[in-house]
Amino acid sequence: MATIDQEGFAEKVRQYMAHPEMYGPEAAGMFVDLSLQENGGISFGGNTKCAMELIRRAYSYLQDGTDISIYSKAVAGAMQHFAEPLLLRSLVWPHFLLHGIERESLDGVINKIQDNSRIIHETIERQFTFSSRNVRDDSSGLFIYFSGGTYEDSFGIASHLMNEDNGFIYHTPPYLAKVSFFLDETNKEVYVITIQGQKPSEHIDEAKKQGREFARVTAKLGMDPRTYLLKHIMDSRRKKGYKKAKVIRPHHHPYWIEQHEGFTGKYEPIILQAGIDQENGCYLEAEL
């Protein structure tokens, strides 16, 4: 069982609220004592500033007059709620945990963090059913490789659309498209946090080759590979009894909020092309 120094974390939140411009990632470290490992810890690491900014931003939306001290302690308690089931030393990326927490009341903020936490832990319990699987998609002849998320999709499930079966040579294989998601088993909903295309090569000739291949596959599929993979995830979840798909809207994505270099949030057309077009707060949704 992991235990957070809740008062220490609450103090870091208060410090960031007062002087966000002076607060670097290294100054806001959040550490956890682990019962089975001396000097073990869990940390937001280089994403600490992102975590603090998401927490600060949520406070600015409150309409109930909550005092900053009460707010920071409540958030620290929610962090303990999230961390407690974690038994191993882990690096926490706060993106899914702290997304969509802008609420008008303190209870709303804490409930949303706890709901995100529950979804993360329900996803962790099901990761083994996806881990390192390469599945041939008969309708396209392409392959879909599944792995655990590693960055903004940490603790989630990452799916990669590929031309070939890479035989699990790559931890993160070369791909045409990537969609990462979390599973809300309680409510039978799938949450999508990542939609992205292939990473362009730094070499001009290779980048041109990638572009031609992406165009070829797009023509073959009749749609953007990212849309195709998103629709595939929706279809597979529907067959498993899931009822709704929710995709974090670009301007509500933590990468957008922290002004992450390279993130422009231009993937909304991809979401709409997949038929996910019902606006609901920080999400675009669709019934499955």
C-alpha cells in the first residue's frame, strides 16, 4: 500500500498557486512511502508542473468559495485514494487522472479525480488481456499491436495500426496510427485520450516514403488510418458490451492546457469522422 505525505503535497499545491511562474518541475516533487521498499517513491517527475497547473486551473473554475487550504488538502486526499492500491514504485503521468476536473464545486472536483482514478485501476486490471498482442485485422489486412501506455496514456492501453506483424520486436513499433484508451468497466464506457498518426522520420527520403505509404493505406481504407483505428476500437468494445465511447476534446486535453510543444489538437475532425459527435463537457461522445 502506498502512502502519500498529504500535508506535504497540499503545501506544494499552495506554493504553486501563489507563485506558478517560479515553480519548476524539480521543485514540486511528490513522494510516496512504500511499505515494501525503503526510499521507494511515486512521482510526477518532469510532469509535475503539468499536474500542478491542472490542479490550479480546476481551482479557478470553482464557484463555491472554497478556501485554497481546504482545496489543497482535499486534492491531496484524492491523490492518496489513487495511489493507495499501487504496490510498486511507479512514475505517474497525471494526464488522465487530472483531466476534466474543472467543476463548480469542491465535491465536483474530488469526485471527478476519484472517478478518473477508478477508471485507471479498472483499466490496469484488464491490461493483461491486451498486453503485447498483435492482431491481424481481416477486413484491411493490417495488424493492430496492443501495449500498455507509456506517456500521456500511462496506465492505459495503446493500440497501434501497422502494415506488418513485427513479431513483438519493438516495444513501440512503427505505426500508421495510434489510439490509446481507458476502460470504465463499471459503466461500460471507453475513454480515448490519444489519437495520433505516424511519427515522421527525420530523414527526408524516409519521410517521403512514409507519406506515400500513409496515402496508400488511406486510399485502401477509404478513410484516415486514425479514424479507422478509432472505429475499430469502438467496434471491439461494442462487441464486449460497452455502451459509450468518450474522447477528450482537443482544447480540454492536458497537452493543450500545458501548451505542450508539438500538440495542436487538430485531431477533432478524426473524431467526428468516426461518428463521435455529441458534445458533453470535455468530451465528444457516441453511443456504441
